[in-house]
Amino acid sequence: MSSHGDPIPMTSSACGPLSGTADVPGDKSISHRSLILGAMAVGETTITGLLEGQDVLDTGRAMQAFGAEVINHGGGSWSVHGVGVGGFAEPDQVIDCGNSGTGVRLIMGAMATSPISVTFTGDASLNGRPMARVTDPLALFGCEAVGRSGGRLPMTLVGAADPVPVEYTVPVPSAQVKSAVLLAGLNAPGQTVVIEAEATRDHTERMLAGFGAEISTEVTDAGRVITLKGQPELKPLHIDVPRDPSSAAFPVCAALIVPGSDVLVPNIGLNPTRAGLFTTLREMGADLVYENEREEGGEPVADLRVRFSPDLVGIEVPAERAASMIDEYPVLSVVASFAKGQTHMPGVKELRVKESDRIDAMATGLRAAGVTVEDGPDWWTVTGLGHGNVPGGATCASHLDHRIAMSFLVMGMATQKPMSVDDGGPIATSFPIFEPLMGGLGAQLRRNNR
């Protein structure tokens, strides 16, 4: 069952060349943070290009429950009247974060140093995901958490009445954990310090600086040391959200494997902590060009021109690149199926605890489609069959995971036999216009009548 309704089985079939312009939605990571930091600022923050997927809408409703005024003006234009750092009110109801691990973990951080109690829940997928990775460091500030066994939702957090600043070394690369600690540090006195051995996406640091927080990053032998001065008055901003590179991954990868394709994907954020997929694809031989490179709102942006690439080759993806493309490995594994040779992907244990165990979900589906996959606790290897040689013909479980569903639908655009997923409903959480956008480029997607 999809996260917000009955299952929506879908099938994707081989199609003619994909062509045209793919206007993908706004960046999900930046959209979440825009609403949360807007709610913690004093005054009105205005946002254009906000991703209006279910995950982000759930975060917007949560900020309303904390006392901020969140207004949808239409067409991706929103405003947030913030309550200031430390100004969150205690919600009257349980906060339902739907399918969003990013949303719930960032919101937990934002409220952890306010003297309020909040109960969080989500859909079946989110309620099965571990929260201790966030609640453990938040406990250092004085926040208490009580949830189900294994640190799972539903869970109640009691924010610290007298928070203390924290120095925390992130044990595994995670932008969600880093961001939760930094957001908690906003309402703690003194300096909160986060140390990460491997760089992860830095949207939170960039946006905190934009809102007027005193934050610095130093590269040391121990890694990146991020220092935040607590209890600032955040000033409101205007935020123009770049288009989401994680959403762009799907039309980009589809164009690479569908013969004759030529697709333009404009206004894509190319933050170096997010653009690992595009670097990897070019190393595999992809005809992928950055056009009109520029900077918008402190973030590097470009238009992506991508064309069918019949001579892709398998590569060793550097483990240190994983954090910059962690959400894109499912669709990368699809492209690897059409390459020649092996694509080895190490350092990806984070994929085991996403919306689903993404390694297992993709490996199972790829094998059913005739592709050889080997996997271990933190690695997997796809042996590509080359252009035109992938059988397909499988029905794959999406496991309430939007990226799994979209990846197999992209695969079906170039396999010998159609590919199906048991439920495409979760796609709405991050990419609500996926079907019409891909259909407009020439993809053959259909919902299966039950």
C-alpha cells in the first residue's frame, strides 16, 4: 500500500527517443530547510520554487503546528512568518511526517532545545526506520526521547528546558544527523560544534549563514569542523529553490539508456555535496554536458544537456563519493545494467536504512529483470549487459519507496520486456509530476487497472 492511499500498480514499456525539456521540481532538501529555518526566523521569509511533494507539505504543516504562519500563494510561491529561535509552541496534535526521514529528523533537531513535548509518527515505512542516530546526539543537549523498541516511531521528544552546547562527531556520514544537531544548537547557549570525517550535503550550513547565523567550517585532519554560535536572531530571507538534482537523476538516466534521446534539464542545483551522480555518469561515458553554469542563492546551478549514450562502461565508484549521491544509487544501478562490465559501489551502508533497504530492493528487482547483482553489508556490484540486452519483464516491489519505484519505471523504458512496480503511489512524496513530465518527453508509462 502506498503511504497515503491504495496501491497504484504501474508499468513502463520501451519507448521511442525521449526529447524536450524536463522541468523537474524544486530541491527537496532545500525546500525542507527553507520552511524550518523560515519558521525559526523573526519576520516573513518568502520562498519560490518550493517542492510541493507530500514530504515537504508535511514539514510545512508541522511548522504551522509549532506556531509559524505558513501560507501557500500558489505556483510554488510560499511565505513563512517565523516565531524566532526558541519560539516554538507545543503542538496540540501528533506530528505526522508521512514518509520523510529528512523531515522528521530535522524537525526533531529544531525542537530539541525548546521546553516542549512533541510526539512524532509517520507511515509504515518511516515508522520502521531508526531514529536513535538523531535522538542520541540530541540527548547530549538535554532532550529526552521515548519511542518503540529499536528507537522507532511513534516517539515522543521532551525538549531541553536548559540546553547545553554540544561537540559531536558524526559516526557515519549523514547530512540529516549533522543538520539535526546544528538546528538544535541554534537554541543552546555558547558554541555547538559538529565534526564530520566525510563531507555531506551542506545546504544547512549555507542556509544558516544566509539567515544570519554565525557559523564557520574548517577543514582539519579530523575532517570538517562546523562551529555554530547559539541563540542568534535569524533574519528572514527570500529563497529561490534550485531544481532538485535527485529528481533530475530520473530524466537524465532515462535519456542515457533510451536510443535517440536528447533532453534538456534546466536549473539544476550542482552543489558539490550533491552532484556525485553526474560526475559518476560522465566517468561511465555519458554524453552529459553542463550548460549556462551560474550561481543562484549561494548554490551553483546549471542546465543539463543529456543524450543517449550507447557505449557506457562499468566503473569503480569511489566510496568517498557516496555521501554526495546516496539517494541516486538506485537509478545509477539501472544505468549500470545497460553499461558494459561491472559497476562496483562501495561505502553505501546508509542505503540499508533509507525508506527501504535500497540495496536489497534494487538487487532483488534487477535480478528478476535478468541482471547479475552481488551485494554485501555496505557494497554492491552490478554486472551490465550492454545496450539492448537487458531482458526486463519483472514486477518489482517498491517497498513504499519513491526512488525504488521511479528507478524500475526508468529501467522499463529500455528493457526488452516491460517493467512493472507494485505501487507507484509513493512517487508523490518527492516527485509529484513524474508521470506527466516523463510522458511529455515520450515515455510509455501506464497505471494498471485493478
